[in-house]
Amino acid sequence: MNLLTRNTDYAVRAILYMAQHDGALISTADLDRDLKLPRPFMRKTLQVLQKQGYLTSVKGYKGGFQLQRKPSQIHLIELMRIFQGEISLGDCLFKKKICHCVATCPLRREVKSMEEDLLRKLKKITIADLMKERA
């Protein structure tokens, strides 16, 4: 099980890069060059982030993207939900269809508890927090 998909990873890396460049316009070419992220895939990721209100863009020569929100206002779980949907560990660990004992399964209760802890922690992590960790 992967907690983060490639889309989310690229989005987080791009936003961190933009946050570190404090308001500068960042092109997909910059991200390709400095982060080694594939430009066509990155462009789609940035467009999604723009539509969701995390970035603004300037078209044309010397155009690019920049953050529309402060790093402290961007939570990791929000980005995960945009690119991955709701975070859920609730599927059966044995990779079977939901069985008839789903309501009484002791393993499912433990997994649900872990999921609640994970979501609580993910809701607290912001891009500003991740920037501190990188410093």
C-alpha cells in the first residue's frame, strides 16, 4: 500500500519548490530542470492545483505559476484528497470483498483506529511544516 501517489508527490514537491522561491513565477521548465519532474505530467498537476485555488498562473513568455496561498494554509491532506480522493485504510487486509462479518471484525476495528490516528496527524501537516523539516 502506498500512502502517497505519484500525483500527490509531484504536487507537494512543486509547491515546496514554489514556497522556497517566495512569490517568484515558476515555470514547468524550472521544475523539470531543478526537480527532474517530467514537464507534461507536471503541467497537468499544476493546472489541477490552479483550478483548486492553490496556484495562480501567468501565460506567455516568462510566465509560470506561483502560490496563491501561504505555505501555512496548505495542508498535506488537502493535496492528498485532490489527487487521491478520500484516504481510507478500510479495505479488507486480505484483499477480499467486504465479508459478512464486517461489523464484528476485530482486525477491521484496529485498522479503523489506525486510520483515524493517521488522518488526525495528516490534517496537522502543512507545507510550512515540511519547509522547516527540509531546512
